[in-house]
Amino acid sequence: MNLVIAYLFLTFAVVVGTASNNYAKSAEGFTLVIPSVLSAITIILCMYGLSNVMKVIPIGITYASFAGLCIIATTAVGIVKYNQIPNLYTIIGLTLIITGVVIVNLFGIKE
């Protein structure tokens, strides 16, 4: 597997990880069956994607990238679906997360 495929798996993991977060919110404390099951399925798919990424990209860089991108994507879902508008400090923090993910991926991977 090459670096491009690894990043495709990372993208997949972020998408299904974000979906899992959304389903977990919709599950109302895992009291609703369908969103609870969907949350479980998507988190398993997410872990599958991450395990494939870690074949090529070191675990620290993989998880830092995944976590940062999932935070950003989940915040976007919160804005669109739940009308949860971030304040100035949240925006600053999210900007720092994006900056960190970019730095880790540009300078942290040695081939």
C-alpha cells in the first residue's frame, strides 16, 4: 500500500468516524436502537480504515490527523445539522487544530 491509498483510507476513517459521532448524538444515550447500531457499525468501519492507514503512516501521525480532522468534520455537522454555532475561541482553537494537522502531515512523515 502506498501513501495515496493510506490517505484515502484516512479520509474514509474520518467520514465514518464523523458519521459515528453523529449517530451517537442521535442515539440519545444509546436508548434508540437504530442510531445506536449505526454508531457501532460506523465505528467498526472507522477502526478498520485506521488500521489500514497505520500500515503506512506512523500511529501518532495517523491518530493526530484522524482526531483533528474528525473534530473539524464533527463541528461542521454540528453547525449544519444542530445549529451549534462556535464562538470566537472555538474558531481559534479549531484553526490551531487544522494548523497542527497540516504541520504533522507535512513534516512528520519520513519516507
